[in-house]
Amino acid sequence: MDRRISKWGGKALGALAPSRKEIVQIKRGIPASGPYSRAVKFGELVFVSGISPRNSDGTKFSGTVEEEVKNVLENIRRILEDAGSSMDQVLKVTVMLRDEGDWGKMNSVYAGYFTKDPPARTTFQSDVGASVEMDAIAYV
């Protein structure tokens, strides 16, 4: 057996080699606010950078923790759609909370976005400067 051929997601790893990094053109999601890409596709995967609560023009969105979590998830949804993916295709989410006491509030909103077969998730407390920040990995 050729050692270069391993199964991953039903495809040979060798089949992924010709893939190139592709910067997702943001049409509906919020644009990046620094020297980074809001989302990058590689093969059949899309990587969404960390998103904190933002209005469509990129300015800070303020509200309750629940409103801010919803804002972040809606922004991730729009970015995934710009990349040709969707919330149903999310494989992994990282959630950073400023206050670990907000875990239940965050979870109550988050659960509404991933009602069937939720993605893997890591949640931790961090002084991120916002009440919540999330990034995501999905497939297209």
C-alpha cells in the first residue's frame, strides 16, 4: 500500500495535495478589521477567523450576552454562506467568553443554531475584550 494514501473524510489525502489556499470574498459577512482574512478555504474546508459582536459596518455591537452571541453566530452564518457553506456543515467551533458565568446564556442561544448533530466545540474563559468571540471550521 502506498503510504501517501490514507483515508480522511472518505478521500485519499493525496487528492487534497493540489488544493490551494483561497481567500473567501466577503459579500454579506463583516470584513476583516486587520491584516488577516475573515475566512479561508482549503480544499473542502473553510476556516472562519474569530468573530466578536459586530454590526454589518464592522463597528462594535453591544447588547445582552444572548444578543451578542446571536450577533456572532449570525455573522459566522453569513461568512459561511459567502464561502458556499452553512451552519449545518460546521465541524468545530471555538468559543471564548470573558465571563465563565455567561456559559449558560451562551449555550442557550448556541443550541438554537446547532439543533441536529452539533459540531465539536471548545469553550474557555479569556479576556478577549468582548463578552464573546467565536471561530469556526466547516466543510463546503
